[in-house]
Amino acid sequence: MSHSSTEAGAAGGGLLRQPKAVWATAGASVVAFMGIGLVDPILPSIAKGLEATPSQVSLLFTSYFLITAVAMLVTGFVSSRIGGKKTLLAGLALVVVFAALAGTSGSVGELVGFRAGWGLGNALFVSTALAVIVGAAAGGSAAAILLYESALGLGMACGPLVGALLGNASWRYPFFGTAVLMAVGFLCITAFLREQPKPARKTSILDPVRALGHGGLASAAISAFFYNYTFFTVLAFTPFVLNMTPYKSGGVFFAWGVLLALFSVVVAPRMQARFGSLKVLGGSLVLLAADVLVLGYGGHTAAIVCTILSGAFIGVNNTVYTELALGVSDAPRPVASAGYNFVRWFAAAAAPFFAPKIEEWTDIHIPFVVAAVTAVIGALVVWVRRNALTHEVEELEPRHATEDGVGVFAQ
């Protein structure tokens, strides 16, 4: 694992010397990942504007990620038949249409439905973007993956900020803004990206499920499932706890996203090289559990600090989990990552729904207790299944370096 991380760092020198096709895809990826956190600072505004409860508004995340999870079984099937470029463009077109429709919503039910369609488009796009970047990038797959992770971090950081800036005038504007930016991405990819070669073998819808028969991949997916519950409790429920203006909430989650990006791209590889991936992952999960407990039981200032700080642990976890999913089994990377993401995104759908429900049933602290417990369970899975999660990266590197399709909805 450390070998892969070191290679990624070494490839950083040529990171900026990329073809236009790579920059077009990476730029669209930034906007795609912006869509995840875009609604964060405007959740209270949406609830007020549509006269909805927090649990109803949180369904914006649930519908989005539920569709994303199911779509993981479909994206490889589609891209292996119509090619990477057409899959990207189909995903972008769906996002443009459904993001624009989301801005016209007259009820929370309509908005939740449009977010589901948005989730399908986003799944088609981001699950294919890394494979396309790897195929078109200069400097090898390590540089391409680093560029993709940078796009992810930048998107996660900028999403709440853009949501706040546009949402301060109206909660509808961030949705329209996303549609416009994705339309620009559509035009850039149409102009600059050549069609990628199709895989030699077409992917079956059931291939990702079969891949989960590998003990290591199944262990990584189960651990990531519990971790993602914690992650999306922070992302989807905390804005209601902070109860700040869109500007202030956007600032908090922008700082959160900056830490996420820095720790994902810069800090995590160095920690992995020094301590090993499993120790880093287990320790980071336990620290995240402690952080969300303080977030839930501390005062308002402590909640702000802990929300921002959680970005550091989330960034580290995202990087290590992605490397585990890509390297722990002998399945092709598109298939392994699809199976892994199929499992973990169900937690991203569950947390936004259950966190406000748990608050209604108990009090505002208990959702964070549950989130802390799920992070610890994720760490326990890593510890108990450490032998299944350990592998010789040197043996896997030739397969990784030459494989054409990656297809991971990373992080």
C-alpha cells in the first residue's frame, strides 16, 4: 500500500502537464463532486422555503445515494457497451436536466425525486471519470489518480461554498448554477475528449456482486459501510445542529472540505508510508468517533471546530478505503470498485434519513452517539479482518498499471 502511495507522490511532478481531454474531465469531476455538498449550507433554507421537516429535507441525500448505490451495478454494464465518452456525456446530460428541474421544485417530494435522477447521472459520470482520466493522462495511472483525488477534494470543498454564495439569495439558485456548470462540462468533454477503447470483455450487472465473494473486498466494503454512516451523519445532519446562515455554514463546510482535500491527497500517503494502511485507517476511524462525540455533546463553538476537524479524518479514510477497494482482490478494478461502492453507498443513503429520525425519537445528541459507534465498528472490522485486508501490493502493481478501466466512485 505504501508503494502505491509513494508512486502517486512521485508522479505529482508531471501532474500539471496533461492533455486538454484530461483537464476537461477533471474539471467536470470537480463540479460533479460539488453536487454532493452543495445542498449542505442551504438545508435549513430549503426546509423553510418548502415548509418541510429536517427528516424530509435530509431525503435529498437519501434519494441521491440510494440511486447511486444501485447504479453502481449498472455503470460498468453501460460503459463497457457504449464506451467511456458516451457514458460520461449521458451522465452529464442527466445531471443538467435534473439539477435544473430541482431548482423549479414546488414541494420537497418533487425535489427529492429530482435529486434521485441527479444521483443516477452523477453515478454514470463519476464512476467512469477516473477510468477516462487514467486512459488519457500523461504520466501514468498514479498521476491520473492523484489528479482525480485532487478534483474530488476541490469539489467537496467548493460545493458548500458555492451553495452558500448562490443559496443566500435563494435556495433554488445552487441547483440552476450546477446545471449551467455541468452543461459547460458537457461541451468541453464533447470537444476535447476522444472516445476511449472499450474493454475486451463486457461487464455483467452481477459481476460486482460476485466480486464481493472475495473476503478482503467484502471486509473493506462492510467496514466502509459503517464508516460512511458516520461520514454522512456529519455531512447531512450537522447543518441542522449548527443552525447558521448559509454564508456561515458554507464557510464551515468549505474549511471542512479543504482539510478533507489536504489530508486525502497530501497527508494520507505519507502516513501510510510510515505506519501502514491498516494502522492508519483504524486509528483515523477511532479519532473520527471521538470527534463526532464531542461534536454532539459540546457547545456551539466545539461543534464548529469538530465539524471542520472531521474533514481531516474523512480525507485519510477516503484515500485508504479507495486503495483497499482497488487492490485487495484479484477482480478487475472496475468490477471490484463497483461491488465495494454498491455496499457502502447504502450507508450514505441511510444516515441522512435515520439521523433526524433518531433525534425525533430521542434527543439531538444520540445521532452522534450512533455515528461514533458505527465508526468504531468500522475500525473493529478492519482489526478483526486485518489478515484478509493485507496483500502484497508489489504483486498487484503490474495489473494496476496496465489495466485500462478503473471505474471507481472514489471517496
